[in-house]
Amino acid sequence: MISHTLTDLARATGLPVLKRAAGAVTRLVPIPQPLLMVGPGAAERLAAAIGDFGHRRLLVVTDAMIVRLGLLAPLTAALERSGTAFDVFDEVEPDAPIPVVERGLLALRRHRCDAVLAVGGGSVIDAAKVIALAATNTKALRDLAGYFRGLHGPLPVYAVPTTAGTGSEVTVAAVISDPDAQRKLVVADTRLVPDMAALDPTLMTGLPPAVTAATGMDALTHAIEAYISQWATPATDRLALAAVGMVFEHLPRACEHGDDLHARERMALASTYAGMAFTRANVGNVHAIAHQLGARYHTPHGLANAIVLPHVLRFALEPAAARLAALARRIGVAGDDGDVAAQAARFVDAVQALGDRVGIPRTLAALRDDDIPALAQAACREADLNYPVPRVMSRDDCEALLRQVLPGADAPAARRRAAMKSAAKTAAPSKAAKSTKATGAATAAAATKTTPRRTVPPAARRSRAPAVAR
């Protein structure tokens, strides 16, 4: 017991010092940024632009659902018009399992493709990145996990995200899963950043509210963890602040009105800004835990992040108070009292409230108490080796946090919320009805006036965002 305590003490004091030193080095590493095409029709414009590069043959990496929904057809038609030969690999599954990525690599080599176009969510883009890197190196996929494990850079990669959350279209990392070991592998290399990407809101209008919510909260997690990271810089701060504000403003609308192109475009940009922020500043304990939940239970990454995020922020409240208070001011919940700790707490409450509003559950149905010690050990190991967190989490801390999201753990709070809602309705039914009617009228009026906008917001220009082609 004493030995365990001493180990935790050494980690809590020594790791932050080492991480700060590593952060000073990472600031010197140049990170490329892709050319972005933004707005309705951006995906077809990207497909047309690819034709100018004269590739011998392109491997289009996607999943079966994208093909069934017909989302790929306009892109492949644009490729044909541009004279680009291509083959489609549509077998990518959630979490991009190694066997699936290996089949994609075989398809690329069989068709002698010299570039990759990813069309899909984060798993699709990550699979495409790893396929492109493995194609130019002789290592097995497992041996590419880690930092700069490939001797040669990848084949050219182009990306068209169909969800707004992962930011993989601008990041240096790709996450794949090892089903045999029940763990996720992170392949990181600055050369993995795609050459070009298209943020096309028309490809996102059909996303179900639950997927929109989970992926949107994923983007929020990226932005927050980048902002409270020890590796944060003025440039990443601007991007993270912009992303947090955009998610709070536009995610509810995107969930409730999925065909709103303006809300979809703003969420796509928020995801990209957050991806750019954490590419430099890195992520933290939320991701360390979420990766274990995804590997063991196949929990969608965005959902795992969304469930864990408020708990990790409460754990980091004291050391990250000033930063969380700044985020509270960004979204307008700081209040006027000037109490930094109170402002930070209000921001965490706002994160929880946003999750509640968009339908994120407070507990994880798949989580089992017997699994918690192993999950906590793996999460702490991942965080220790990779993430510049504001507060080092011990195994006991992590186990206690995980038990807060066990099925049924939130039952008393849920009952209290239900009772409060019922009391509010009983106390003022006419006022509630009037408010609902007014809100509905305002929403209808806003929907009538809203038109898709393609301008890049000032926050992006101030943040040295990449060049945007339209």
C-alpha cells in the first residue's frame, strides 16, 4: 500500500515536469495543414481537383453505409469527369480493426493505386491514413503504432469527412483497433495530415441526432482538452476557444434540425478547428479512458468521450480552474462574481447540461464493475505515456470516476431531475405553453431566414487557419 502511494506521488509530481519539457520540444515540430474546401458541393470540387494531380489510380476508402445511402455517387461521378481512375474499398468498420485495414492495403496494392481518398467518419479517415502509410513501408500495421514509426511518408491522402467530430481530416494521428489485444493503437506522424480536405455540410444532413450529438461532443472534448493541456499555445488557444463557442451555439440546432446547412457547416468547421488545436496541444484523460471503453465494449468514441468528459473536468477543476473559467466566459456562463473557481464549475455544469440537451446518457450501459480495475490501469498507462494533462490521475482516481458512470449510478440524480421537471410543469403550465409557442415561432422564423454561409469566421483567420478554397 505504501509502495502504491509513493508511486502515485512520484507520478503526480514527476510526470508534469517531464511533459512540460516534452511540450517545449513539440512546439518546434512543423505540422502541415491541408488545403480546405468548405461549403455545399465542396466534396465534388475536391474530387474534381484531384484530377489535376495526375494520379495513376485512386483508392476510395469508405464504408458500406456511405455507399448504400448514395453519398459516394456524386464524388465518383466527379472523379470520372476529371479523368481519374479509381477503385472503391467499402469495408471499413467502426474503430478500423487491423484485419479490415489489412484488406484495404491489399486492395490498394492489387489495383496499384498511388493515392487514397477517404470518404466517411473518423474510422474511415484513420483507416485510409494507415493504409497510405503502410503502402510505403514494409512494417506490419502493429509496428506502425507510436510516433514516427514509418521510415517513408505515406501516399497522398485526401479526406471528405461525413461527420463533424473527429477532426481527423487535419490531424497527425490515426487510431485503429487490435481486436486480439482488445486495445486501440495510435499511429502518429506529421506526414499523415491529408493534403486536401472538403467540409461539405450536404453530406451530414442525414446523420441521426444521436450520431450528430456524439460526434459533436467529440469535437468539444478535443477543444477543451487542448485548451487545458500543458502544451497549449496562443495559436491552439484561439482555435480551441472558437471551437468550444461554435459547438455550444450550433450543436443543439444540428441535432434538432439536421437539414440546417448553416449549423452543419459550423459544426464541421468546429471539428476541424478542434482537430488543429489538439494536433499541437494533445488531448488528455478523457481520451485515455474513452479509448479503453471503445476497445473493450466497442463504444463509439464520441459517445465515450461525451459520457466521461464532465467527470474528468470535475477531477481537474482545481489545477485547470483559470482555463475552465475562460471557457465559461467564452460561452457566456461565467457570471459577474469574478470567482474563478465558481466560473470553472459553471462551465463544467454547462458541459453536462449540453450533453443532457442533445441526449447523451450519463452512464455507460456496457460498463461492468469487474472490468474497472483493468480499464483504469490501461487508461492511466496511456495518459502517462502520451498526454500533458493538468492533473495526473491515479488508478484509484480513475476507478472512482468509472464507477460514477456504471449503469444505475445516476438513478438518484435522474429521479431528482424528473421530479423538478414535473414540479415546474405543474407550477406554471400556461407560462410553459406560452414559452413553447414563442420558441416554435422563433425557430420557424429563423429557419425561413437562414441561408448557408460559406465565409470562414474571423476566429479562423486570427488562428492561422489553413487556406480555404471554395
